[in-house]
Amino acid sequence: MKRGRTNGKDNSLASVNSSKFKAQFRTKPHMIPREQVEELTGFQPGGVCPFGVPAGIPIWLDVSMKRFEYVHPAGGNEFTSVKLSPDELEKATDSIGWCDDREKNKNNT
């Protein structure tokens, strides 16, 4: 996925809006502790991908990815990614759907 600054020019790393997140998921947002990532997901930190995750882990796609022609989700380790359009990503994953829980920058992107 494209990475960038959060200074208003590129909000691809924009903050999660806690209120929007809690309204959709009925819990506060938090990161899995690094030492538990592989145990819970089957992937090492930096390589967690939306493919082949254990049953019971829901996959949600961030709607902000739709603004890109291609995204590059991790492909199983920190050195591998897969180039897909957002539509291809949706089809390739067993996702529940798209979510919008990000803060908006001044350009509403």
C-alpha cells in the first residue's frame, strides 16, 4: 500500500477516528501486541496479509484504498506484497466489507 505523510498532502497513514471505529465495531481500536501477532494470525509482524488468515478473524477493507488504482497488501512476510486493484483485493479476500473509520484531512481524501 502507498505510504505517505499525514501533513494534509497524503493521508494514507491517517489516524483512526475512535468514535467512528467504536460505532462500527463496538470496541475501542487497538493494535495486537507484537509478540502475539504470529500466534493469532499465522503471519510475522510486517507480513500480515488478508489471505489465508485463520478462520474466525474478520477481514475488513479500508474504503480509503479505493482511491488508488493499485494497492500492495503484505503477502505473508515483511518482504513480499501483492499488487491488486481494490476490486481485485475485495474478490481475493473473504472480507466482510468496506469500512470508513479514518479521520478526514482538510481535502476530505
